[in-house]
Amino acid sequence: MYLKNDRILTALSIMLDVAFYAGRSGVVSGADIAKRSGLLRRGIEPVLQALSRAGLLDSVRGPKGGYRLGRSPRVVSLHEIVCAVGIRDQVAAFQGKGNNPLQSLVIAPLWAELNDGIKERLSGITLADLLQQAERSGLERPRQAPISFTI
């Protein structure tokens, strides 16, 4: 289910953070992501792993390691991010829960319809759209400083 799910919001926040601060070429550490989002590193680690397994993030090892986008922000939809953190099957589980006819005949179909609408909307929004929205809001993306070899 999409509505108010902390794991989904964390995944969206992580992906936007990486897109904003690192993009495809730079790298951002998990500790920096956690610090900017106000979350614990160990709390976001399972979400980082799920996003990496789905190919949405690339994990870079080493002392300067961290995460970068696995694909261009233009082709990563918000729905893909939601699916990467394992939300797909929760609607079916909700529909089969209990023997309450009001729930199974009224609430569950309504919830499925709402989720289908949200799925369609999220499929049409990309990380690039969110980056453009951030820029329109006045946020400036960090610039990579050129390497200086001055002695």
C-alpha cells in the first residue's frame, strides 16, 4: 500500500538525496544520507540494500565509497522505487485479511482502486521531475570543484 508508509518515504528520500547530491558520477555516503534525513544509519541500511539490489543505486566500496544512482534520473520512476522496497504485495494481503464482509466487499475494493490511481501517478513521475521541482523551489545542487594541482 502506498498511503503513509515510512519505508516508502525513506526510499524516496534516499533516492532523491543521492540524485541531488551525487547523481550518476558522484558518490554520497550512507552516513551523509542519514544525517541529512535525520535518520539512523542502521535504520536506512536495509532500504539502501533493497535499492541497490533493484539496480536503482550503485554501491561504491572503499574509503571514498558510498552510493550513486544506478540509472539516469530521467528513467527512474517513483513507482520503481516503491516496488524496490517490497510494497507490491501488501494490497493483496490487505484484501484477503479477515472474514469481515464490509472490509472485503467495500473497503478492500476501494483501497485497491486508490492504490491503482496512486500507482499510475507514481509511474508518471521520475527522479528528474523531483530534481526540477527542487531547483524551482530554490535549492541549489552542489557543484563539483575542479581539481587543482597548485603547489
